[in-house]
Amino acid sequence: MLTALTRAIPLVLLASAAVAQQAPPSPDAPRVGITKDMAEAVFRTPEGEFTVSRDQTPGAKLEGDWALTGPVCPPFCIQPMSPAPGVTAVGELELIEAMKAGDTILVDGRTPEWFTGGTIPGAINIPYTQAVERLAELNCEPDFDGKFDCANASKVILFCNGIWCGQSPTAIRAMIDAGYPAEKISYYRGGMLAWRLLGLTVAGGAAAADTDPVAAQEVTPEEAATPGAGAASAAADGVPQGAGQAVPDATLTEGENPVVEGTTEEAAKTEEAPVEGEATADGPAEVAEPGGAANALPQEAGKNPAN
């Protein structure tokens, strides 16, 4: 017994010596890294170079709209891990690695006022209402059948406001219906909610999409710079936009932010945004508003899905 113990002592001493020889942490190292081997990440995109790191403020926490835990469901219901067959769900580290590699387009599928209020660095804004009409920006070409030839489509990652947000899932299904290969689409389900929760760098969206008729509302530059202000403005002017918006009865109804399910025909009766039916390259299909009137609003029927 004594011999076995004596033999074990050198091993313990060697292990202690190895620990002692490890270099001490650099005084310049961040308190909070992305991983133990990655203090920050650099994205290089056509829009420029972006550095992503985590908030170093002790005790930092989410506030405002981002701190809400119980948006009303419906319409703010938990999204599936993958919004369509063949689409890959990714987390923060997979997104960061893809952007570092430089071979993926990061798409913020939210409406413009959410984008300008803060987005993931390097993201471009293609609102879910414009997902099909702007497929050329993702290297698809219109074909002779009224759809798109996406043989050379780029790899893309889509995201929106979080696990209860229906905007990017709606965009993904519309893209696939128009001919985009599902295997080239990834879905960052955590979205801005998880990104902010981890204290990762948020950039003001500097190239927001043109506001379309569905999302039209007045938001000042000062409001746009404050996350959640677009939602408050939307509530004031009656245009449904985001989670946590203040409405007279403090409850968001399906009419104010409809569930993103159903066919075009059902949407005409229920105000829900359709996710089925044939999307074409000729432009947004006419959809009927409640009451029978028809117009040519982009892609979805008159209302926004859960933000």
C-alpha cells in the first residue's frame, strides 16, 4: 500500500507542475469571451468588416421588449426548430463561423424599423414581405415558368426576433416555394432575442429595406435607434409590428398580429398571412382583404406575423 502511494506522488507533482507552467490570463483578455478560444470574431462582407464580441458590463441584463417572457400565443407562438424540411437550424457559434468563412449571406427577415433598431453585424435587410421579389440578391434568376432558377443560389442564414417570431420562417417557406433550395438555407431560431441575451454585438441597421405598404408607419430616426420604439409607434398608429407593443387592452390579438399559417384562400377570410400557394417571379400575387377587396400588397395578406 505504501509502495503504491509512493508511486502516485510523482504523478501528482507532475500534474501540479503542468498547471503551474500554464501562462496566466492576459490582462487585456476580455472578461467574457465568445468561447474559451475565441475572444471576438471578425466578419468580412460586401458591406464592410464587422467585429463581434460580448458585452463586458458586469450585471448587464435584457430590458424593455427583450425582457418579456409571455407574448400572447397566438400569435406569438414558439416556432419549430426548422421551419421547413431540409432547412438547417443553427446557433450562435455556427452563425459566427459561417460569417467568418465569408461564404454565407446573413438575412434579417424583419420589417425595416426593427432592423434599424439593431441587428446582427453584417446582416442585410430583406423583410419577409419581400422575400420572393428580392431573390435575385441571393443569386437566383427568374425562369420561363414564372418561378426562379436558384441553381447558383447563395448559402443564407435567416433570422428575426426570436423563438416566437414568425417573420423569417414565413420568408423561408416563401423562398422554398419559389424555387430556393432548402439545403442552402439555415435558420437562426434564437434570433435577436438570444443574440442580445448573450451580450453579442448589435449594430444599427444602416441599409434598411424600403418600407413597404404592409409595414408603413412613421418612425423618427431617434425612435428607430431605440429597440422596441417601432413597436410603440406601430401601436399608436394602428399598424401591427412587434412583440410587447402597447395596445389599449394590453393584449395582442390575431387580427393585430395574425398567425402565419394557412392557404391564400384562408387568408382572405381570416387575415392570416398565407404560407402556401405558388410564389412567382412576376411580382407579388394579388391577395384579397377581408370584405372582398383585392390589392397587390407584397407577398403576405395585409398584416404582419408575430415579430
